[in-house]
Amino acid sequence: MCKRWFSEALSIRIRRDVKRRMRELRDVDWRREIEGFIEMKIRERELLKALGMIDAALSGVQASKEAAWQTVREFREKR
């Protein structure tokens, strides 16, 4: 089954001078640029949310007093 992409309109107000300067740069695909920025911002916020959840989950866990390489070596020797 084919995935269908539906789009919706988003209207924003920008300063008149910005709009004029955008018109001067006709070679820029402004819709694509703005959509890319929004997607990047969404990914950034989702990542921050996930990191917050990880921090909360690990908040009660005590750090190991042993160096990580020692733990790895012990684990490998037990195999």
C-alpha cells in the first residue's frame, strides 16, 4: 500500500521588509527551507524530551565505583 502525504496550510505574519527580501531571492525554495527548519526544531525538541525521560529514569541509579573497563573485563572473563 502506498503512503499518502497530505498537506495543510500554515499562515504566518512576517515583517514587510523580510517579505521583500525573500522576493528578491527567487532562487530559494522558501517553503522547503521553512518546512526543513520546522522539522529540525521538532526533532530537536523530541530529542530533548527523550533525554529528559532518560535522566529521570536514571536519577535513582547510583554510579558504579568501578571503572567501566574493569566491569567489561570481568564480564568477558565470566563468559
